[in-house]
Amino acid sequence: MNIRPRRNRKNAAIRSMIEETKLGVEHLIYPVFLQDGKGIKHEISSLPNNFRWSLDQLLPAFEGWMESGIRTFDLFPAVDEHLKDTIGSYSYAEENFYLHVIRTLKERFPEAVLMSDVALDPYSSDGHDGLVENGKIVNDKTLPILGRMAVAQAQAGIDIVGPSDMMDGRVGVIRDELDEAGFTDVSIMSYTAKYASAFYGPFREALNSAPKSGDKKTYQMNPANKREALIEAELDVAEGADFLMVKPALCYLDVIHLLKEHFAQPITAYNVSGECAMVYAASRNGWLDYERTMMEMLLSIRRAGADGILTYFAPDAAKLMKG
């Protein structure tokens, strides 16, 4: 045989030299859950190794993550029920603890890149990403609230806003509001292809943000659809998105690849809570090797075309990469 592919696999040096996909700590974005109060480090039961943090407990942990090489963090607030209302007014309130955490982290760690969540569900008494009227999620009336929320986060020091709501037109409204307020340097990482997935369960436990009624299928995408992601991406790019995100990642590698092939904007992917929880559970039962499975999963997302990966594995993966 003249052609023997195995010759290029015969030792570690050759395999490393011709490796097509590189995965580094610079590609990782760590989602972090925040809670108001003091002395709080509450592990999420369905998402081991991940916690809800109060600011005083978060700061030393954050320093450790930075030392491991992680530079980008996505911050999510767990809001007490008594602060929620139908219009999510706490999202832009001056006393919002989430905004205080952003300000503090930016002051203490100016080199960190901080990303926010822009959606009503953490703040809504209805638990939906948009306003609810007569049992329906109302699109256009939601947009000014999202714009105001994004500006409040920018004022606090956020580097990237992440509209996760899937309302039509929200990227354009947020871009206009940010620019008008003077925050032209604040980026938008749009949740472009966010699917109505079964893999979000642990996240909703972490934030207690599940819908009080109905589901999110009228605004999140149908898992059966791929070409629809091109429509969403075209709209987001036209409205000013700087990054295009696919969520979840593992069951939607084809969508990540599709967007990478068709758009010049960086593509990010959210390795969501349910995807990570499966690996935690299987490894704790001795069914899978945790480290090898974690790294193979992250590599597959990179190979599909993701420039950045939001993942709860970030601290563990960073330690392995650092050696």
C-alpha cells in the first residue's frame, strides 16, 4: 500500500504537529451564578462543581480562575422572588446586586472580560424571557426593557452584553440604545440560534427561573430546524451583533458549523448545563473518564467551528491545559 494514514499517527510528536484543531484556555468562557448576600457558596445539586456565589465568596475564587488563564466570564443573577415583577424592573434598578457585582469585578480585575445576560426571565414574576400579556409573550413591548437593561449593565462596566431572550429585533434595539448612551465599544454576543432544548434543567434550578406557565417554544427555536438558524444569523448581523452564539452546543454541532461557514463574525457555542451534568453523573458512576470525556466534548465543539465556548467545565479544563 502506497498510502498508509497510520504513518502520520505513529508517535505523539507527529500527531501533535498535524493536529487540525487546537483547544486552548483562551477559547473558554466560564458561566458564573451570582446571588445577593454574604457567605454564600451553594453548590447546584444537578450541576456538581458549580455554585451560586455571593460577592465576598466569589472574589477569591475569581482570582484563582484568572490565575488559571480564564479571562472571559458570563455572569447570571439568581434574583429573590420578592424582587421580581411582570416587567422585570429590578433588572435596571440602581440597587440591583448584579450591577454591583459587575462594578466590583471590573474594578478588581480590569483585565477580565465580563459578559452579561440580557433577558427578562431572571427578573420576571412570570419566568419568561419577554413580557407576558393574556398568556402570550409580547415581542415589541419587551424590546425597550431589554435596551434599558443593557445600558444599565454597560454603565456598570460590562464588556459584552448577551441577549438570550430570542425576541425579534432585540439586537438592533440594544445596539441603538448602547450607542445613544455612548457605549459604542460594548459588544453584543447574540444568542442567535437558541433552541427550545431539554438540556437546560440544571441552569433553571441554579437561577430558579423556570416559566410559571407554558413553555418557551414560541420564541426559542425548534430543535428540528437548521436552515432557520441562517435567518436568525442574517438578522442579528444586520442589526449589529459582534458574535453569533449557538445554544446548546453538543446536539447542534451541525448548526455551529453552518454558521461558521456562512458568516465572518466569530461563532460561540454554549456547552449548556445538561450537557455538562451528563458527564458529571456518568463519571461519578464510573461509566466515563471525566477528564478525557470533558476534553473530547470541548474539542468537538471547537472542531465544529466555535471560536469561543461557554462551559461549566472551564476551571477543570483550564487546570488540565495548564498542566
